[in-house]
Amino acid sequence: METLCQSESVWSPLVDRFGRTHTYLRVSLTDRCNFRCTYCMPKRGIEWMPSKSLLGDDEVVRLASVFARLGVTKIRLTGGEPAIRKGFVELVGRIKAIPGVEKLLMTTNGTALRANAERLHRAGLDGLNISIDSLQPERFKTITHRDVLSEVLAGIEAALEAGIPVKLNVVVMPGVNDDELLDFVELTRSKPITVRFIEFMPFSGNEWKADKVFGYREMRSVIEAKYALLQRDGEPSEVAKEFRIEGFKGTVGFITSMTEDFCSDCNRVRLTADGRLKTCLFLAPKNSLRDMARTGSCDEEIAAAIHSGLQTKWAGHPPMGAWKQYDNLSMVQIGG
């Protein structure tokens, strides 16, 4: 009689109960970060995961390989801040070498890029999302509690010089940085980058309220008062509505999670730094794939657990007006 560990049937595409096929995995390499951003890290701080709880390099590669066999073609490395993990460049190379992985990306605050951009390019990294919420040094320091804007800007330049495509992630908060929209758009005039404006989202400890959301339509109205935005076609599963401006080298995007969600086309699944499966950004993680890997489960058993866990995914999160603080992690524990 065939056992699960001998079964080939588990290696079917990752399709949830709503018919969405999942080809994109986001892996948190650590819950630690060298920033303390106000919307990401609770004021009270968090209790860091013990080092022994975090996935080791071999475990990350093994689990990523299982996902690749299940049809995942795109992987993003997140944190915390992934670049503070020891040996992260070498890990990039190992993951990119996994059969089936076509695109490997990383989300970072940019402080390690001046020293590592060229190495990351050689390791096979295909793109960077760099979080930067202000271009004003004092305001940047207020948001992040770190006086390192010049390092981040230097990291952006280093990435571009190394030939790595760059997207900038800007969380827009009314009364905090909403007056910098046009300054960020101007960056795309001369640089081949995408600036993505993100609506403020609710996570554990970040004191989210609906009136703290500077919505997509408001952002677009501010920008279109000065620039004509020309919409670009994208894949249905893309999270950003993307636009170009005539004569500009870069593009502008909007991530509208709160006002115009994109749940119906979601193709993403997450793995926390301690190896738990997270099927939605706004749902608490469930199945521990790490524990399965450490207690002798075969790849087929892990694949079956992924399939099972995926069936708990919601059709979509509640509309903004009906939102409440669901059982979730803080953003620093999830990753971008």
C-alpha cells in the first residue's frame, strides 16, 4: 500500500477553495530589524523569537524547494530586516538555484545595500523593494527612530548601479508624510524606479484606525493635480495599480489594500521566520512546517500540510469600515 511519502499526488498546484492558484511565496528570514518604524513595530516593543526557533538556512532551502515543487515560481525574502541575518547573500544564491524558482526578490530598508548590492546581483537576486517613507532627514528619523536616510539613499543608488531593479515602498500616513507624494513622484523623472504608495494597514500594536488611512483616490488626486498618470497593464495578481508619466524614466504605483482590495486574484502565501504557514497578510499563522521538518516528516507530508493549510484562506478581508483588530502579528514579525 502506497504511503503518503511515496505519493506523487501531493505535488499538484496550490489551489485554494476559491480557485486561486498560488505561485508566490514570501519568506521572513528574521523578525528582527534595525529600524523601529511607528507603523511596523508596536510602541511596547515585541518579544523576539528565540534564535533556535528561527528556520536555519538548510530549513529555509528545504521548505522553499517544497513550495517550488508545488508550483511556486516567485519568492520574496522579507524580515524584519532580512539583511541583518548572517549569511543572507549566500542564502540568496542557494534559493535562486532551486529548480523552478524563476524570480527571487527581497524587501529591505536599504541600509545594507551599499556594501552588498553587487554581491546580491551576482548571487542572482532579481529585484529589490526598499522601504522609505520620507525624503526629509528629520522626518525619516522620527518615523524610523534611526538617523540613516543618507545610508538608505546611497543603498538605492548602489542597487541601481549593480543592475538590480528597484521599487520604493512608501507607507502614506495623513499628517505624517502625505505632503511628500510629489517629491517621491519626482524621483521617477530621472531614475528607472517604481515608487509605490501604500495605504496604512492594521497590524498588532500599530494603533490602526480608519481615519489614519490616506486612501488611493486621495493620493491619486494629489498627484494628478500636477501630473497626467497613464495606466499600465499588469498581471491580475499584481498588488499595485501602476502608472507612468510621459517622459519619466520610472513609474508610480498604488497598493490599495484597504480601499480597493485585490483579494480575488491573490496568489501569495507566506512563511514566518519560525516556519509557520500564513495564508493571508491579515490572518494569524497556523501550521508549523518547521516542526514537521524537525520531527522527521518527509517532503510529501509537508506538501500535504501546505495544501491543507491553504484551504483556511479567506475569500477576502473585511471592508475598511467593518475592520477590527484580528488575531495577527505585528508587521515587523510578518515582513513586507
